[in-house]
Amino acid sequence: MPTGAVQSHWVYRLGVLHTALDRLDALHEQWLLTRDSFPADTRPGTPAFDDALAEHHAESWSYLDDWATHGHVLKDINSASKRSSTPLAPPPTATAAPAPGRSPSVRR
């Protein structure tokens, strides 16, 4: 993409989104571990489950807000790349060869 089409704030916003996504992934993994550690009779609607889920949601809120605030940058970058005469990635130049020892499958 030509330098003139790139906005200086994109790097910052993409960094915020990347960090938020990493934190959301970590919080989701933490929630799964928490949920799996409950006794079998702990279900949605029980205080233990609902309190833990509320805490998970509270911890996730700021990262979801980052996405709501900065997520539009993905659309902005996509729009700028479509207006640009230079694509973000060059078109493929060759068809990938099948892996050795495998015959290509034919869909019928």
C-alpha cells in the first residue's frame, strides 16, 4: 500500500486490538479452567457459577470496549487497500503442487 494511504494511528490501534485479543483469549482459557473445576452440580443459575461468570465478564469488559472503540480500523485499512493501486498481497503466481506420495482428490 502506498505510504500516503497509510494512517499513522493504524499501528497504535492494531496494537490495542492485538493486546485486547490476547487478553480475551487468556481470560477465556481461565474461564474454561474455572468452569471445569466446579463440582458436577454447579450449573448456570447457581450462585457459584453465576458469580464466577460475572467476574469473568467484568474482567473481559475493558478488552471488549477496546474492540468496540478501535475495531473500525480493520474496515478503514481494508477500504484504503481497495482504493490503493497496490494490493496488500500480490496474487499467487503458481498453483500449489500436491504433496509427494498423495494423489489429488477429485470431488464428484
